[in-house]
Amino acid sequence: MDKNTITGFILIALVLIVFSWWTRPSEEQMRQQQIQDSIAQVAKVNAEKRQKAEEAKLLAAKHEAEEDSTALFHSAFKGDEQKIVLKNGKVELTLNSKGAIVEKAVVKGFKDRNGKPDVTLFEGKDQSLNYTLTAKESNISTQDLFFQATNVSDTTVTFTAETGGDKSIVMEYWLGKDYMLHLKMTANGLAGLFSPSMQTMDVNWKELCPQQEKGFTFENRYATLTYKEKDGSTDHLSETSEKKDENIKEALDWVAFKDQFFSSIMIAKHDFAAESKMTSIPQQKGSGYLKQFEAKMKTFFDPSGKTPSEFEFYYGPNDFRKLQAVESESTFGKNLQMKKLVYLGWPIVRWINRFFTIYVFDFLTGLGLNMGIVLILITLLLKAITYPLVEKTYMNSAKMRVLKPKLEEATKQFDKPEDQMQKQQAMMQEYAKYGVSPLSGCLPMFIQMPIWIAMFNFVPNAIQLRGESFLWIKDLSTYDPIIEWGKNIWGIGDHLSLTCVLFCVANLLYSVMNMRQQKDQMVGQQAEQMKMMQWMMYLMPVMFFFMFNDYSSGLNFYYFISLFFSAAIMWVLRKTTNDKKLLALLEARYQENKNNPQKKMGGLAGRLQAMQEEQQRLQKERDELRNKRLKQ
């Protein structure tokens, strides 16, 4: 270290020492700072004392409210839980005397996914139901009260919460012959505890909806919080996205916690008031649960006890006929429309399922046939009904096929790109000569489309397929894996479904057959365009694989069988069609039209000819107008 560096460090040190001495506070300033610190400390201590005093005050108020409630229901805040079982041939319901609610619901006659003979819809803390009464002094929550059980039988029980005097809350339950549980809730002598304007109570209903079926992803699509608007239709929260405290503006008849094949429904005689709050939160795969449901509602309550609050509960299958029958057991006189829990599709599709598919399905299942055979028979019946349309579609394409050489001859002069309009017009004119419409084959295909969509909506909702086996398929209501790898892969899942593979392969082969048939009738540039379209047609089965690998094997099997019969019908029609005779028939029609020029074609061919003539007339007028302008 040289002399200059040492000198620099000494100067820096001197500057720091002088600066520290210069900025040091005086003794008076130090005394003022100490006074300010003392004042701040005192203020802090006083603030802490005030906070503790407020907390003590709130705690005292809370204890006072609890003491008021305890004083009111001193005999009902303590006790032992008592389990009461109500049962018939359809359900077995376990009621807990604490809260007087159903804590376990078992539906008989349906195996669960582990092979047990009955299905447990919920048990223990998976579901809760609380009625809150807002009194003058404090709130009364039924979930905190121990009720005494009387009038106990296999189908009835009366729960009573005493106040220590002549006041009580009484809940009378009775179980119907099927899946309907009735509740009458009455307050005795409580009118003075409530405000005269208080005529409602809060209802908070929660459920952690368990996974009942093998296919989590597929079942989760049908697990919804559904509700029925008063004097309106049904609606539901999103099946896929999270919804918290969704505000329902309309008054409601009922609310349902629904999975694919079973539902828990709560019906209010005096409606659930408008502005209910609904929550649906999807759960993770592997958790054993599908959704977390919650319904926060208000409904009628009479503190005087003159008019009871009445409810009905449905714990059972989403079976269209059973829901339809159970509705008649309701004593509320409402149009409940509970059968809409079985989704049958959009209006046109729903009508097909409602007035055709269900009746046919009921008839065939009534014969005691295997469900796989039922699906095959339904497919054959639908093919028989749509056969005239399919035949018309095929014969129209066959006519276009035999006319292909004539079309090529009539349009060979229009090979340039700018001549495509004239080429199309020449083709339409040639079709019109022979009374053939290139569009007539499209209408029958569109007519068949609602039937395909109807089955898409019907099969996954048919509880009759649940647990039914056929050939290699163990359960027609869920996927049939040929291999499982236990790890979820995006777009595929954790398995490979055999019926899905069969459906996709059948779809690919049918597409190849259909494309070849269409190629035989294409002329010129149409054939080139068809090459681009065929790649799209080949990609469709691949897309279907990613869509349907999680779907029920019953639906995939139906589509596989449907495509098989479609291909068979197409093959038979092709083999039984004589192209020479068909061409001779068309030639005879052409000569008939040629010899009788006054005769007008009917149907779509006639309209196409009229359109063609109108286009030619307009084009001629435009040409004349253009020539006239050029001469001027």
C-alpha cells in the first residue's frame, strides 16, 4: 500500500468522524425523543387493552347467546345420537336423532362398482342438512339439537326437540312405497320467540357426491346440481367448471344432487324462495368423489305452528319410468317434471327418445332379453325404418354414377378454370334432362341425423344397461378396457376401450366404402376436390377415438353395429343394382321428356331445371345489356 492510498483512507475516516459528531442530536433532542417513545408505548398498551376488552365483550355476548339458546333448548343441546332405519323394498334410510336428518341412503337392487348388492348414495358427513330459524334472541340450528324419536316403525318416525317447557320443534317422517320420503316440520308454541314478520327459514343442504361408476370422466359429465324453476323448466350448473354461490333468481320447486344414474332430490311444498345460492365444485380424479354440491335456500316457516313446513325427498335411480311414477306419489300438487333428470337431448331429439326409443326399449327389456341383444334389435329396427331413405340415397348416387360418361362428354369443353360456372350449369342441365337431382340424396341423410343423435343421448342415460354384461363387455354402461396403464395420458386417459377401437375401425372402413362410391359419380374437378375431402373423412375416426374412449361400451357397441349394418345394406344394394338396366331406364325417361317438351319435371329435378332456365335468362339479359352499352 503506497503513501497516497494511506493518506486517502485517513482523510475518509476524518470526514466520517466529523460528520457523525456534527449530526449527533443534542441532549434536549434526545430527551424529546425519549418522551415521544414513552407516549407511543403507552398508546400501544392502551390499544391492546381496548382490543382485549372488545374481544371479551364479544365473547361474553357469544356466551350469552349460547346461554339463551341453551336455556331455550336446554334439554335438546345434550343427548346421545340415536339411529333410526326406515326401509321398504326399494331403499333403506338411516336417520340420526341429532339434527333429525337422513345420514345414510342405500338404494336396493343396484350393485355398486365394487360388486356389493346395493348402492350407497351417501353416508356420514358426505351429506348434511340444516334448518336455521332466526329468533329474536338468537338463531336456532336444527343440526345442533338432539331430537327424541317416537312413533318408530319401518316406515315412520317422529323427532321432537323440547325447550324445557311447552315449546318444541317436531319433524314427522314417513316413507312411501318407492323412493319418496315425506317430512312435515312443525313449531309448537314458538311464535313469541320470533319477529311477527318472520315467515321463512334458511335451508343449507350439502353433499360430497361420491363416484359410483367405474369411469370417472364419463360419469362426471352427468353429475350436476339440477333445479326446477317454479312454473318453469329444469336447469343445472355447469358440469365441468367450478361455480360458487351461483345466484338463482327464480323461485324453485326442487333441487337435485345428481350423478349419472342416481339422484338425491329435495322438494319444497311452499317453494324455495328466489335468490337461492348454488355451488358445484368438481373434484379430482382418484379422490373417490365427483362434485361438491351446496344449496343455500329459504322457504316457508310458520312459528305459530298453524301451517307446517313440508318437504319430500327422493333417493333413487335416474330411471325415466320410475321418476314418472314416483311423481304421482307427491302430495304437493305440482308439475315436478322430475323425469327430466334423465337427459334425452334437444327438443326434436328428445321427442324421438320420449315417444319412440323409450317405448321400444321398454318392450324389448320386458321380454327379458340381454341388453346387448336389445341394442342389436333396436339398431335393426331403426335400420328397417330408415331403409327407404337409405335406398333412395343410394339409388340417386347410382343414377349419377351411370350418367358419369354422359356428363364428362357434355362438359369436356369446359376444362379451363374460368369455365367452371358454365361447367356446373352444363352438368345441372344434363341431370335435369334425365330427371336426376344431385341434391336429393342429402335430405334422407339429414333426416337420419336426429336418430343418431337421439341414441347418443339415450344410451348413456339408460340405467338398464348399468352392470349388464354382453360377450366380452362386463358393464355396458362404462368403458371396456383391453389394456389399462394406471396413469392418465392427455387425450386418451388411462385405458384402451375395445368397443371404441371397433367403432373407429368400422367408421374408417365405412368411410372408405362411401368415398369410393362417391368418387365413381364425380366428374372433372369434383374428383380432385374429393381427394382433399377424403383426408378429412379419414381423420374423423381418429378424432372419434379421442372423444369416445371414455364413453360407455354400450354406446360404442351401438355405433359399431349400426355402421356394420349400414355397410351391409350398402353392399347388398350395390350387388343388386344393374347399372345397364338403370341407364336404360334413365334413357327412356330422357326420350319421354324429349318427345313431350310441354311436360314439366316434378320434384327437386324440376326446380333445379327451372332455376337453370332462370339463370340462363338472366345471363342473356345481362349480355344484351352489356352489348347495348358497348354500341352506345
